[in-house]
Amino acid sequence: MKLFYTGPAAADLHENYAKRGLIDQNAPVRSASAIEIDAPVATVWRLIADMRDWPTWRTDAHVTEIGNIEVDAEFRWVLNGMRIKAVFATVDPEREIAWTGVAFGCMRAIDRMRFEALGENRTRVTMEESLAGPLLSSFFTSEKLRAGHEQMLSQLQTAAESVPTLSRG
């Protein structure tokens, strides 16, 4: 029953899903959204990869602890007041970044963002996520997750498109 689905163990989710470019398709809450941004992929990547600077353009999240952005490195962040312990699964500059995260000790997520250059000054960003945990679907839906993704992608677009052209890339 999806109401009590917790998904794979965190280590399995990290190694056998996120590191392989997958989300948990059985998770009760899933979303995928994409946006095209009029900015070079390097500019868009910098905004995402400079996680300490997220609050300058992103209203819903901030990082509280982070070291190097590399595979298997841990970081902690807060999303809409929810504390999340996360581990990078994929870090491929200007192409993909993914991490697994645990909140409240029982909610497990995979967050994945892919970047595709559509020419010199245009980028497609695709964001997908799976989220599982007991009783999660009784208070959080895929539609609510998608709305949060689309808000974040819109904020990313605004930030990237406001970077002066000469300093892009």
C-alpha cells in the first residue's frame, strides 16, 4: 500500500538509484519539471552549484553545512523549514547533479537536476524527484512537489537571465 511505502533503504536508494540516474518510480510522491533559460549552461550551473549562495535567488531553501561538492559528500540544508541530511550521488559539472536526502529520519528522497545546452546562450534544466515515507501521501502530493519545483525553476530562470551577458560562461 502506497500510504505506508518507505522505499528502498537510504544506502540502496543512493547507490542503486541516484548514482545510476534513477528516481524511485514506486514512490508515492514523484515529479518531473523542465524549463528553458536564456543563459549559458555555465551560468545556470554556477547558480545551482554555489549552494551557499542559494538564498540570494531562492526563497525556499538554504544550506546549513557543506564541504566539497563531490560524490558521496554530505551536506545539510533546510527546505521550507524542513531539515534535510543529504549526500551527493552525481556531480557532473554543467550536466547533472543529484543527491539523496533524509528528513524526519524516515522520509527519503532523490533529487536530480540535468542541464542541457541548447546553444551558446540557452539551457534546458530538468528537475525530477521521488519522495517516500510512511503516511507521506496523506499530507503531501506529487502536485505539491511539482509546484515547488516549478517555483524554484522559475526563480533559477530569473536569476540566470539577470546575470550580465559579459560575465556569463
